[in-house]
Amino acid sequence: MNSIQTNEENKTSLFRFVVALADDSVILSHRLSEWCSNGPYLEEDIALANIALDYIGRARMFYQYAAEVEGENRSEDDLAYLRTEREFTNLIIHELPIGDFAFTMVRQFFLDVFYHLYLQELVKSKDQTVAAIAQKAIKETRYHLKRSEPWIRQLAEGTTESRDRILLAIDELKEVVGELFDMPSWEIELVEAGIAVDRQSLKPAWDKHVQAFLSASDIDFEDTRLQITGGREGIHSEHLGHLLSDMQYLQKTYPGMKW
Amino acid sequence: MISMDTKTIDEAVELAKFEQKIANEEKIEPSDWMPEAYRKNVIRQMSQHAHSEIIGMQPEGNWITRAPTLRRKAVLLSKVQDEGGHGLYLYSATETLGITRSEMIEALQSRKAKYASIFNYPTLTWADIGAIGWLVDGAAIVNQISLQRTSYGPYARAMVRICKEESFHQRQGYEIMYELAHGTPVQKQMAQDAMNRFWWPSLMMFGPHDADSAHSGQSILWKVKRESNDFLRQKFIDQSVVQIEVLGLELPDPEIVWNEERGHYDSGPIDWDEFKRVINGGGPCNYQRIKHHKKAHQEGEWVREAVRAYRLKQQTKNVA
């Protein structure tokens, strides 16, 4: 099924759905790329740049499709570079500053487990383009997870300092993981149409995976009731505006030019 | 006394074999006997090359988060990742000569080892990313193509592999410059300015004139270096002038003129005082580059410590 021919309302929902997935990817890619020449090993500089590249690839595919769905002659770059922080709808976990290596790896672990579950469902989307992008992305995510898990294990069981840093990162990040499973109204509509994934339904599997993995390192992972949300509505942390002023610098300083 | 004489004789035989191999254009391999001075010479050159790849990630990394389009961002990320890969590959290849990566990093951080001096200049605008890809990688390729025939086997093989990727890097740099040079006046000015700033340091990348080059003589004899600094620099100037004409930019050196008799472009004098000053730590970013490298290294120490501790615990567990 090609969903571009659906009615106006569906079209708006599909655009919001796809552009949000692009936003998630481009913002996480931006953060990961900040590790370039800052990693604890040269191998990590390379690996994190590689993962950043995977996410920028996803972002481009989703933005291109979002632009096509919208049909307003906007390009992938218009969507990435000319929207404001209130228009960006990425989930907040993607935008938080990189912190230390423990923070970056815990975020990566949480997201890798999430995307592993999410993409397995998204490949079944009735929207062929979305399914095809998910098909490509899932291969990358399997590899990402294979990398983030051993890192969490080593740091959690390495030294007192590394364990403390991991615990601190978990503590900070658990306030923003809940949003991964919150469903806005337009996504619920698309779930009914067989296009989107019910993220809420992934929560038990995510909890189980994360808890089992962490408990093997004697870490109790419990959900916190305090959850920071708002990303899909364009209500972000203070960090996103700074990220965008960096990312969009050239396009905004020299409007309308080709690069 | 007898043992010393035997040793001397053995060494003389080995040296003769070594020199014969060089004369026959055979590669020297890690397990082969080699004179200590050859080993040191190759370590110096290879580690300097590896450090250049790594330090070069800083000025280029400076624009990853600000690349103007998603495509440019992906290409730049991929390029910088390649440079990291080259550094890793070269560090490993250098380790075959009996030095560890941490010893090399220590030499870099204590300024005993050098890296390409051009990375001591800042990347001020997006056009600088174009100029680095086009001119700096371009100059590096001219040098590295000749090094595909270097006498040390692991280095020669590394160069074959690295040259392939570098030619992509040069093309992406030239493409950035082309787009800017054919863009708005402000973009064209950006391109001109970047080329003007990177032109002279690019020429300096080939090192001093042949007559003044400290390491050249022996390196050429041992076929570590295959072509002279001036020969390679001329080759670079000749190819670049044509490329500048295609861009439609003004030449960065008013003395560049075609010399029919030589069949080459003549060009103006290089400011060797600047070259020496920057090599000896007086460039705009020398301090910043090493400081950044040390800072990242220190900030990562707890991670490396954790990895060592974890491995030790696993080994103890396995033994028990």
C-alpha cells in the first residue's frame, strides 16, 4: 500500500509520524558525532562516528519520505535545517548532551534495546517506504546493541568509579525513557491503519530486557514515576535550542544558498 | 672478544643482505633483520603519518555538527571516520617495528613526535573543509602515491589502501569548493579566502627544499622515500593550477606562471620562517591541538582503567 494517496487527515498524521522519526535520528546522530576526536580509545572515535552515520542515513530517508508525503516542495534539508525547536518533535532522550562516556553508552543501550523491539514491528508497516527504511535500520541496530551491551557490562563491573558513573547515568536517563512508550493521538490513528507501531505495547519487553541485563551486574532497574515528556509535542529540554543553533548555523546565516 | 667479532661479522652479512633486498626492490618485512637507524627512520615517518591522521580529525571535526546539508554532513562524518581508520591502521603497522601505540601517543603528547604542520591552522569557515579535502588531502595523495613503493612492506601496503580512500576525500573537498566557487559572491569569497590561507601551508607539507632536508638523503637511499620533496611539490603545483582555473578563482600566488622550457609552473618563494615557526610550536593551533588530544586522553582514562579491571576479573574467574 502506498499511503500517499490517503486522505488529507491521514496525510498530516503520516507526515508528523515520519518527520518525528527523522528528528529522532538526526538529533541522536548530532550528539554521537560530538564524540569525534573525544573518545577514550581511537576505536571508539571510529565506532561512534560510524553509528552517527547510521543515524544520519536514517534521518535522510525519513526526511525525504516526509517531504514526499507532505507534497509542499520542501527538501530533506528544509526539514532538518529550517524548522525551529518548537517544530522539532524528537523524543527528549535523543537530545540530551553527551555527558561522559557512561552517559552516552547507557543512553545508547536504552535506545538500542528500544529500537531493536520497535524496528522489528515497524518492518511490518503497511506503508512500504516506512517498512523498507525499518528493514535497513534493523540490521544496524542489531549491531549497535551487540556493541552497547558489552560496554555496559564492562563499565558496570570494572572499577568503583566506572560503576558509579553507570549508576548515575541510569538514574538520570530513567526520567526520559518513559517517553519512548507514550503514544500521541496521531500515532494511535496510524497504528489502527497498520502503519505505525504501538510503542506502549513494547514497554513490558523493554523492561524485561533491560532489567535482566542489568541485574546480571547486580543493578536493580526500576521505573520512576517522575517522567519528563513533551518531545513529540515540540516541548523540549533547554538543550535542543543550542543544538539546533549549532546544526542550522550555515543555513540560517546564509539563507537560500546551495552548498 | 670472539663473540663480539662474530656479532660484527653476522651484522655485516645481514647488512649486505638487507642492502641487496633494497637494491632488488624487495620489501623489508617485520621479521627481517634491519639496521637500527632504518627502523628508527621508518618509525619516525610512519608514526608521524599516523599522528597526522588523528590530529587532522580535530580541524575537520570542527565542522561536523555545522555541515550545511545532511548529505555534506554524512560525507564529512564518513571522511573523518576514514581518517581515524587510517590512523589506527598506521599505528598497528608501526607497531610491527617494536613500538607500542601508547609509546607513540606519549611521544605525540610530549611533542617529541611531529604531525603534519598544516593541522596547526584553524578551520574558520565551511570553505576550509573544502580546502582541506582538496589541497591538503591532494598534497598528501601526491606524496602517498610515491610511498606505495616505499621499502617497508607494511607501510607500502597501508599506502595502497589509504590512497584509495584519500582520492574520495580529495574529490569531496573539490566538490565543496566547486559549489562555493559557483555560488553567490559571498560563497565565492569564502572559497577564495580558504584557498589563499591553505595554499602555502599545503606547499610546505612536502617539507623543506631538497638541499635543506635533514632526513631526505638516507631515506632516499633506503627507498623509504621514493621521490624528493621538490619533485613532489612541483607535481602538486602543476595539478592544482589547472584545478584552480576550473574553479574560476584567482591564483593564490601572483608569481605562478607557466614555464615552457621546464614544462612546469614557476611559483613564488615559500616563507620558510613560517614553516619553521609552525613546526616548532608557533602556529595558531599547535597548543590547542595537543591540549585537546591530552584532554580527551585523560578524560578517557577511567574507561580504559575499567576495561583493564574487568578483563582481569574475567581472567581470575576463568582460572578459578
